[in-house]
Amino acid sequence: MSAAAACSAPALSDEQLVTAVLAGDAEAFDTLYDRYVGRVYRFVEKRLHNRADAEETTQEVFAAVFSSLDSFRAEAPFAAWVLGIARFTIASRFKKKQHPTVPFDLDEDGELSGEPMVGGDRAATPLEVYELRERLTRLETAAEKLSEEQRRLFVLHHVEHRPIADIAQLLDKSEDAVKSNLYRARKMLLAR
């Protein structure tokens, strides 16, 4: 098909694109993604007020959209369905169990030093210190399985709190490539 014919061809509806995705057409999902990513990001960012969290949550929304696309029944507009998934994803982020934080210092040997405090106002119990050490050990074991690039991306985004766009520019990669590698790294770390 010529470029002129492609430009004059009517755009496929959301329902037609969903049907194409379910038939295995990856480009159709890319089209849906491009069509809704800005809207979903704005929706999420308005509620989370944090760019890094909004970027991450937007990717979680589209992962959920892709994995549950076969449940879309076209009873409501596709946009409403996608934003419903976004609402659910945001709500589930707030419902996730928050582990109490235990500030700690490491000595030269990597051992906990000083008296860990919980919330800065009371000493951590031996159980909390044990759980912290266990989580650190599991995290270190999982981090060993990450590629050097995934480790670097994780540190840039989650430790240094750099936005995806800045990381992509710094590493001369597309934003989608950065998001994809971050998703795989988080998935690997959370599996532990």
C-alpha cells in the first residue's frame, strides 16, 4: 500500500484493534498504546503527584490491559475500560502492604551497626532486625541475577529518582527500551 493510501485509510476503531491484538497482531497493541498512553499517564500523574511513580504505574496499567484484553466486552468505550484498569492499579498500589522501614548503618564489613530505629522513634525489635537482614539477603541474591544494564537502570530510576526520559537520553536508548528493561528488573527482584 502506498503512503498516500495509508494516510487516507480510516483509522481502526479500538474494538477492531482489540480483535487484532487477540489474533496476535503486536502492532495493533502498539497502536492502542500510542493512542492511550498520554491520557493514562495524565490520569495517573494527577493522582500520584510523582513523575517516577506515574511512569511506573502507567506501565503497570498497560501490562494489565494487555494481559486482560480478552475480558474487554465493548459494553463501554475502550477508554473507560482502560481508565478503570488505571483506577484499580492505583488503588492496589495504595493497598499493598507497607513494611515498616528500619533505618540502619552498615560498617566496613557490611554488617548492621548501631541500634536500628523504627520510624526514628524506637529501637527495632530483634525480629524487625532479622526480617531486615533476610530482605536484604533476598534482594542481594536477586540483584545478582540482573544484567549490568538492568542494575544500572534500577539504580538510576529507583535510587537516584531520575525520570525515564532522562535515563533514555543518558544511555542513548528509547524510553520504551528503558521501561521494558526496568519492568523485567522489577519483576525479577519482586519474584524473590
